[in-house]
Amino acid sequence: MTDLVLRPIGRVESVLRDRADAPRQGDEGAPDAWLDLDGQYAPALDGLLPGAQVLVLTWLDRADRDTLAVRPRGAADRAVTGVFQTRSPDRPNPIGLHRVTVTAVEGTRVRVAPLEALDGTPVLDLKPVLGGVDDR
Amino acid sequence: MTDLVLRPIGRVESVLRDRADAPRQGDEGAPDAWLDLDGQYAPALDGLLPGAQVLVLTWLDRADRDTLAVRPRGAADRAVTGVFQTRSPDRPNPIGLHRVTVTAVEGTRVRVAPLEALDGTPVLDLKPVLGGVDDR
């Protein structure tokens, strides 16, 4: 059995510096960003080309992991919702899930857009979008 | 900064017992399964109802984390692809991403379908599907 310790594969390089600047989701005006991956992961990127639709998984390292309920945007006064019914970064395992388009690949640096993750955010994984599973 | 150690929020209860039995993706004949969450996470489930479309994140604990390239199904002989271009469970951070429908909620037990994760698989997170982000 694998342990439950994540291995960051790289970091986000972005103009977004703190949570107050960041849009809540990538489709709300998030910028382009670089995924700067460690060189050891070059074989894992084999086949990745500009234009690819990719799911990027990140570790939202400025999140509060003890938050279990939040007041979402647009909710009625004092209405709270369980975090598993929101996309809040504050949750027990703050894994960010970002659907992006790859715009450039330079060695183990991957340019993507749009990405609402902050500068320095650890990157955990890239997965291809599968139409039958992710879009149904 | 949060550490990089995951906190399992519960486990999968499924008739699928090993990798040889499991379909590759949920839309390939995967069964219904229970997510048996720890009681402490009840507030995080607040608002979850049958019919909800949810992304379940799991920790694929029988994966090989040192695999960086694989030979996908249907690929030409000897063609290998970087794992970041596949949905193979074998990857540096074996986080499973499963789009499911909630069919029942009983306390902190959540029935979902379809789910290709194996019995005993740690559950990490539930997120609502967002049409604008996940389906575009």
C-alpha cells in the first residue's frame, strides 16, 4: 500500500500572488500560467502537445483544512453549506482541480490557460480530459 | 502552509476486490458503491442529496508511484505514453477522479454510481460538478 504523502511534481508560476487576487474558478478571468515541473518527470510528459485539454491537480497550500462548512457566494444570509457541496479551497484535503488548455511545452515547463491557482502552488498531477467520463 | 499528508475522509465499499476485476473508467460497466465517510465529516456533507452529480477523489492505494510511462490500451505495439497523458492509476500521485451520481445518503454513508475504485480505497474529497468549468 502506498503511503498518503504527496510528492509535488512541480510548482505553478503565476502573476496571482494571494487569495484576494484570485478568481474562484478558471473561467472567471484567470490568467495563463506556467507549470514548472521537476526534470525527473520528463518521461511522464511524453506525448503532451499544445492544444491538449488537461486536468491539472494542485495542492492548495494556503487553504484551511479544518473548515467543514462555508457560506458560498450568493447564498442567503447565514446560509452555510458543507464544503463537499462547494469548490472552496478550504476543505480536509485541499486538492485543486483545474481544467485548462496547454498552450506551450518547453522541456518540463508547460504553459496552460486559464489557471486560478496562486504562484508557488504545488502541482500534483496532470490528466487528459476524457470526453466520455469528464463531459457526460 | 499545509503539509502534504492526506487525511482520508473515509473508504470505498465495493464488490470490486482487485485491479484485474476493475473497469478502467466508471462508464465501462462499473458498479454502484458506498462511500463510508468518518462521522466527523457530517457537516461537510450538509446539503448533499440524491441526484447530485459529484466528483469523487480517491487515493489509488494499489498503484505504482514510480511508473512514469505506460503502454495504453489500443496503442500500437511498443508505443509508450507519459502517464500524464493517460488515466492510468500508476503515477507519482495516484489520485483517482470519478464522476458519479449520488443515489442515496444515509448519515455519512453516500451511495454513488458508477464507481470503478476498489473496495477499501481511501476517499479524499467530494466536489460538486460545475457545468461551466467541468463540462466546457
